[in-house]
Amino acid sequence: MSYFYDASQRTPRENIPGVALRTFWGEKMLLTLIDLAPGAVIPPHSHPHEQVGTLVAGEMEMTVGDETRTVAAGVIYVVPGDVVHSVRVGPAGAQAVEVFAPVREEYKFPD
């Protein structure tokens, strides 16, 4: 088992149109590198996992519960488990890093 990964060698998986994920996981958490196409929409949804993320590039409008904010690079967001949230990506697209706990089994994409 290796403890180090080259993210550029992980094949992105599009889980919804315009949203490509590269995932890495341990026993209790999963990290996702996300490329978001310009104008992509992640519809309202919830899951039991806690989710913490930050944008590293671009801009998006994010709604968590009843709060909506414009999120830009450097902003950190926290989504508690089972809280409805959604995203609308800006015209330049965006890149994000997110961590889920516990591991989202459906995001364990083999190479």
C-alpha cells in the first residue's frame, strides 16, 4: 500500500454533467479534487456525510440549508450531514478540494 499519490495520474470521473472528481481515501475520510465546468449545476441534495471544502480557483454560488453565498478561492465551507445543499458554478468554472467523513463509498473510484 502506498501512502502517496500523484493526483494527475488519477482518472477523473464525471458524477454529474460538468463535475469531474478525483478521489483518494483512507479508513475514515475521503478527499475529492473537483473540476467544475463553467455554469455547472449541482442540484439540491443531502447525504449523511459531513463535508468540508475550499475553492482553489474560480467562483460559485453555494446554498447550504437556507444560507446562500458566493464562494471564491480561499473560502472554506462546512456542510453538516443531512443538510440540503446545492451549487451553481460561475462563468469561469472552478476547482475545489473537499473532504467527506465518513468515506463516501460511492466515490471510491478505482484507477
